[in-house]
Amino acid sequence: MHVSALFRHPIKSHGRESVESVTLTEGQTMPWDRAWAVTHEATQPSAKGGDWAACHNFMIGTRTPALAGLWAELEESTRTVTLRHQTLGEITFRPDAAEEEDRFLDWIAPLCPPNRSQPTGIVSAQARGMTDSKFPSISLMTEASHQAVAASLGGALEKERWRGNIWIEGAAPWAEFDWVGYELHLGEARLRVEEPIERCAHTQANPYSGERDADTLGALKGHFGHQDFGVYARVIAGGRVALGDRVALA
């Protein structure tokens, strides 16, 4: 098995970025993954300080499917993010800069349904990225499981729908569920697989158009008897992971 793709999502639910390598740290999420999150009108006050909070406190694709059509690019040295969308064009801004917040909110507004809570600001994650898991996690996906779902839907399916961090080539379909409780070596790092990832409606939205055009949840439940795709893992020994690196059960 080997690493076939690496993704980070600088702003939670607001675009993804492919990278060639990453240096993982013990007990931490993937660097710059969900480093920011967008608050809305119903966000709890306790979720606005930068500590981890549950996903319903932020703008997410389950409630705002058009967000799936965003792609991101992060300039780490200046903490500057560029977002691109096939209809909106692009915007470059610093999520930490309060004076640039309104410009972002105006730009993103057309993607937000008027009958839903509207975005109100951006919070910077403090101790860890704003992943959906209650612990600092890395999400692992396998190419074979993705192809199994795509085949059940009768055609091609974009793997970006799953919002995974690390993609693995060479495993059997659904082998990742058998890894729960075991350790994996990925490049220089070592991870322990903790649990399957239960999926939501965000995966139904096209990562280019933002339209819900594939019944991924129906495929998972109807063809495979569950609603899970991918697994959450915890970094137990840090190190560099790059495209092509070998992946092996410890």
C-alpha cells in the first residue's frame, strides 16, 4: 500500500487543497487542516473563542451544499487563503484579519440559502483543527472503497466529496474498517486507527458545481449496509508523509 493523495482543508467546509507532503505531529490534526471555521447566526458563544466545538456551530456543507464547490490555496507564511468557485470567481484574504472579514462574508453570501443561518464571522482554531471528531484526528480513505461506491452508483465519482486527509492505494475495498484498533506506518509517521467515519449529506454535493447530484448515502446503505466511509486515526508518532510513501500495518 502507498499514499496516493494528501488533502488539507484550511477553512472548515470551505474548499480543499491538494499537497505533496505533510509533517504530522503526535496528538495533532493535519497541519493547517480546519485551521479556521466560519460562524453563523446560531453559533453558541462558547464556540467563538477558538477552542474545538461541534460542527453544528459552523457553516457546513450538510446545511449549505453549495460550499462543496469551493477549492482553496493557503500561503502559510502570511496565513493568507485564496478560495475559488466556478461561479463566484476567487477571493484572497487573511482569515485572521478582522478588517477583511466583511469582504469574505459578502463574497460567500450567494452560496448561502436565505432560509438558513447566515455566516457571521471567522474563528481561528487554537489548540487543534476544527475536525468533526471529538479528538484530534487524521482522516484516512482508500481508493478501493471509493471505487466500490462509484461502481455502485454506475459511474465516475469525485473522491474530493469525502474530504479525506490521506488517501491510500493498494488496500482491498473496506479493508480500512479492519484496521480499527491497529497502528499504521505512513512514511515516517505512525497512526492508530480509532473509528469509522459516519457520513452526512455533504458527500452528495459535487465538488465543482456544489449541486447535490449523487446519492452517496443511499449507495452506502443500500449496497454496503452502513453509512461509513473512511476512518479517523490519531497520530501517535510524528514524521513526514509524502505522496508515494509506503503504508503498512504495524
